[in-house]
Amino acid sequence: MPLTPLAQLVDKVDSFEIIRDQIAAILLTETASQQALAVAALPPRDPGKWALRVFTERTNPWGEFVELDADADPTPIVNVTYNGSSFDERASNVIERQRASSTYYIDCYTAAASEETDAGHTPGDQRAAIEVQRVVRLVRNYLMAGQYTYLGLRPIVARRWPSGIETFAPPNDAKAVQRLGIARLTLQVMHDEHSPQTVGEPLELISVNVQRAPSGELSFCQVTLTGAEQP
């Protein structure tokens, strides 16, 4: 039986890619919003406590902390990566729609130098560990806030849930970064993927705008839905 090729060019991004960028967009949005709220609070709070640098798909963003000198940026780093997907055949349509469960790693990195105070010596690794626990707390609260129940992508996202938080020791090849704190939030997202046999509505409605610095750091990330009611 002869094969019939697709009539349209497969020139689209899949839902798992859109979701990854949307997670980064939420973190960027809340970073700016929380800093503004800190400044407006009575009494005002230090907005630096809510500052985050957001990346996607970096393998070693902690490398920027190797030499934490006076000119280095000590702002905590958050890196969003896609880990993989599994598919539920029973909840899918074999022709046009596949129900997927995708795993995302939201890795948090902090660095701190040792500190001498009147109360005594505080090791840098202890300070970094405590700080990264604070940062992963912010990340979890942002992503699990009520308004982000569907990550702002209701047409394709059915559920999101944090499956765990872990902390790690610095990598072996980062011996110069003993003051590095690392924590990972693992986020499970249930969503739909559409194949090109039919035109899926979510794929027609979603556009992604990502701006990156030369280092790969995100300065702007927005996922826009048009023509559909937002949750």
C-alpha cells in the first residue's frame, strides 16, 4: 500500500516546549512583581531577597559562581529543563491527540562566601545551603499559586504537581565552588500533544517570544494565547 506523505510542513513547537518556556515566564514575572511588592511594603523590604536570574536548558549555570569576586553577580540562578515525557494511551486519541505527563527540573543555585561576625564564623557552604532552600521555597510558591493552576495554558495543561524537592552537593568538577548551594524542584505536568493529522486548536492559539542574553540568561519570556478564553 503506497504511503501518503503529510500535506503540510511540520513547522511547530510541541506542548512540552511551550510549557517549559511558560514555567520560565512565570518565574520571570513573579521575580519582577515580588521585587515591586517588596519596595512598596510598609516598611519597605530589600527587593534583592526576591531577585532571581532565570535560564532554560543550561547544563552548568553554576559556573558563573566559580569566581565570586567583587565584580560577579551573586543573584541566585534558576534553570528550567525538560527531562522527558510518558504517554497515557487510554486517555489519548490515536489519530490526533496524545495525553502526556512531562517532567521538568527547576534547579536553583546560590553561592555565598564565609562570613565573620561578632557572633562568630559562618561557613560559606552553610550560608549557600540555607539560601538555596529559601530560593526553592519561592519557586514552589510561585508555580503552585492558585492563578497558575494550569500554568496559564488551560487549553493544553490539565494538571501540574511538584513531585519532589532535593538538595545536592556541589559537582566533583566544581571543587572551587564549595560555597555552592543546589536544590531541585521536580514538576510534573499533564498535558496534551497534537499530531499533524488534524490541526489542534491549542497549536493555532499559542505563540512564544523568548529573548536571551549572550550568556543564555532570559531577559524576557512570554507565551501568548489568542482567540481563546484564558483561565
